[in-house]
Amino acid sequence: MIKVWITILRPFNVLITGTAVFIGALLTGSITPLSKIILAMVSAAFICAGGNVENDYFDVEIDRINKPYRPIPSGRIKRKHALLFSIILTIIGLAIAIFITSKALLLAICAVILLLAYNAYLKKNVGLIGNMAVSITATLSIVYGGVAVGRIEGILFPAFFAFLFHLGREIIKDIEDISGDRMAKSCSIPSHYSLEKSYYIGFIPLFLLLVITPLPYFLNMYNLFYLLVVIPLVDLLLLFSFLFFRKKLDSINLHKLSNILKLGMVFGLFSLIIG
């Protein structure tokens, strides 16, 4: 029974969110006060978990088609219980933010509002804007780390880097979920365009990312180690993925691509750290 409640949290995503907060602080050049960073990591993890459960609550009809094994459509968790769980997790996350800084609390509130807007309305009704909203929310975890230590210099490029990665991946995930989205009359990009055209649209922010990743090195923002990691493990990975999967737009291959892009994010964060 406990396992299903952990599953609905999407623990890997929660872990990435908490780690991104720490990396955000690290990229400012300071990890003090460490207590504030730890509070921010825990706060962001709870808000992320609450948002994930909230997403399952609102997406239940779509998940009945795309992911019937998820806790709510499979009947292992009642929808009303999931909503209550989401509210509790979110409140805990916001309560912890009170003990960081007032700016951190404001940022946490903005994240919660964006998540609710995305899950309840934007995802199904506004398509690309919904993709952008959830991408901004994911990016805020890096900014949260900077706010926790009272510094945001040094994290603007990493935040933009993360935004582009998330935006491309969100559109690719929409292609993967096209069956349920069409049944639910969602306004996602693949609902209006062919799968192939949607695929190319999804790679626009990723190709923009590919173009700008070398710039911080040439602008003396990051060292050679950054470049030696980001080119083979991010840029070439994106290029290979685009070429390999463009004629394989079934749900299985799109799921693989989504996971590869998630791995690319990890490599990207690593390149920023060592740079």
C-alpha cells in the first residue's frame, strides 16, 4: 500500500528537483548558509511531489488511455484521496519556505500557482503556453537554490538552459500522449499538427540549446571542462536523438526519447558544475 503512494509522487522527478535546488545554490559560488539550502531542497521536493499528485488528479481521464497502470486510473488510489494528499504536500512545501526567506516563499507560491494553472487549465486548453508554464516551474528549482543563499548571479544561463531542455521534452511527451489527449480534446501541439511536424516543433528549443551551449565558454563564463562535457554529452546527444527517432514516432520510442532527454539534462547540469 505504501508503495503506490510513493509511486504517485514520481520519486525520481522529486529527487531531480531537490538536486537542482542544490545545484542552483552551487552555481552562485556559495553553499552557505547550508541550512537554508537544505530547507529549500526539502521545500521544493514537497511542492514538486504535490504538483505530481495534482497532475495525476487532473489527468485521470487521459491516463485511463495512455497510462492505465497509474495509481488513480488503476483504482489503487481514490481520486479524492489523491487531491487531499496533493494539498497536504503542497502546504508542507510552502510552510518550509517560510523559514528560508520571504523571496523564497514568494517564489514557492508562484511555483504552486503555475503548477495549478498548468494542471487544471493550461495543459488541456492552451497547448504551447501550458508547455512553457510547466517548463518555467521546473526551471524555478534552480533559481530557488540561488534565492536560498541570497544570490542569483551565475544562474541565469543555467536557468535558461534548463527551460529550453524542459520545453522540448514537454512537447515530445505530448506526442507520446497523443491518444489520450485527442480523446480528452486537449489543445496540445500534437492535437493540431501531424506527429512529424510536432516532433520538429519539439526540437526547436533543443536546437536553440545546441546553438547556445558553446557560448558561455567563449564568453569566459565557464572553463574548458564545461565544453568537453557539454558538446559530446548534450549537443551530440541531442543531434543523434533527433536523427535516430524522427522516423520512429511510436509511443515506445518516444518514451525512450523522453528518458534520453532527461539524461541529457543530468549531463547538462554536470557540465555546469564542473565548468
